Amino acid sequence: MTVLILTCEQDVTADMVVAELHGSGVPVVRLDPADLPGTVALSGEYVHGAFQGHLSAGGRLVSTGGLRSVWVRRPGIAATRVDEPSPWLTEEASQALYGMLDGTGARWMNRPDAARRARRKPWQLRLAQRSGLPVPATLITTFPQAARDFARRFPDLVVKPVSGTHPQDPPRAVPTSRVAPDTDFTAVAYGPTLLQRRIAKRADIRLTAVGDRLLAARKPAVPDADDVDVRFAPSTGPWQPVDVPPRIAPAVHAYLREAELAYGAFDFAEDADGIWWFLECNQSGQFGFVELDTGQPLARAVAHWLARQEPEAKQPSVPAQRPGTP
């Protein structure tokens, strides 16, 4: 049984997992949907109530019936490397590839439909609240007056993009930034703006969830620093392993169950009282930098999940506790 990894060519995080799978003797096929049609080819036959499908990539042919799992890591957009790309061909190739794979018995990390929904920041925030995770006061608005009123209620704010990335080629990350006290907010009318109460954090937390396994790491932050985004702030030292608080673990499991995710990279801000405030969950977030610092076996955990053939064990139905409840 083969593990299929859908990702771009230059993906160090996927390289780490491929190495683990090879070391365990598990067959792996890696392909980028951007190369379909071309160096990636497919065929599916539906006859007399039976289905036979095949994928070809890198000179290897694999039966879709022989797939044990599919890891949707960082795939390119289908059919974008053909001589004459078009939205129509992209849709055709995407429907063919993902439609065929969705009809197999393979396990997914993560299913495309679930992953697409899980990227939506407003949806994430509401789900985190329902799951029992502490969420900073947040406003998403195009009403300048609503932004002004929110700033009066919460004078210390940060602003961040709703979608997370800037639509340029290649895409770049847009950092979370502090809002100046005298901001007028008139420009809010020109596009949805996400304002959030700044957490006076003493540390950043990255919690990586792989199936039912939770591995967390902590990195001290500079108090009241202007650079509030851990991706751009000056380093204060390496990431260190940290235990997951008892109230956070069941809430994260509840989040994953409702989101239908087998993998999630959660970002939290830890305040002076030790509370972990939910910031976001990236359904395909990188973990290589955490593993390099902490030595936590993240690539091995992903590889083990992908290599398993039995269904994922369901999480026990433990009601998520609300912040502040005993």
C-alpha cells in the first residue's frame, strides 16, 4: 500500500516525512498537481459498477486502489505548467484528480473540502470559541465607525490580514502589526479589516496536532515589542518543548473533530497568567523549524499516521471546558 503526497517540488517539510517513510519501507509517490497534464498523468475507468484508477508521476505508476493515505501538503494549482494554461483546464484537471482520489478508500490528511473551509479565519475564530479555546476580542469590518468604537473599547490593538497572504507572485506573508493609538480607520471602508486585542504575551506557542497526538513548543517573546509577529520578530532563543495544559488538549481535539482535520498547526499567545490565547490554526502549516529546535519527532508522527492502514481511532467525547471554568 502506497502513501501519496501532493505538494510542490521544493518542500523541505515533505522531504522530512518522505525520509521517514522510506526508512520504514513504506512506498511513497510524490507529485504536484501543477504538472497534470504533463509529467503527471491519470486514468480512471468506471465499468459495470467497478472502478480502476491509475496515476503516473516520475516514471512510477500506482493504482489508486493501492493507496493507503493521501497527504495534501502544499500542492500547486492543477494544470498551471502546461504550455497554454487556462481556468477551464485547471478546473478539468482538478476535478479529475481530486474526484478520483476522493472515491478511493484512502485516509486523508487533510480532505480538500475540509482544508478549504479550515483556511477561513472568521470560521476558525468561531470554531475556536465553540471548542472552548480562549480567543482575543476580534472585529472584522468594513465600517470605519465600528473600528473606532472597537478601538475605544480595546485601546491596544493589532491588525492582521483576514486571508493571511498577499496575492502577488510569489505570495508573501503579511505580518501582524500594532495599531497606532491615533489611527483614524477611514481606510477600513476599502476592504475587510481584522482588528484584534493585543495579547501582552510572554511567549509564542506552536501546537502541532497529528491525529490524536499533540506536540507543543514554546518560544519566549520580548514584552511590549513593536514586532508582535513571531515570524518577523527578533529571535529570543530556540523553540523548546512544553506540555499542553489540561484545559487546552480537549478543546484542540474538539476543534479538530468539528473541522474534520487530521493535522493542524495551532498558534497561541501565552500571557503573563499562563493562558494560551488562540490566534489561528494552519491546516497545512510547516513543522520543520520546530523539529530542528526541539527534537520533537513531528515528521515521524506524520509518517506514522500516513503509514497506518487501520482507521484513525476516534477521540473520546470529552466536553470542552470554557475558559475560567473549574
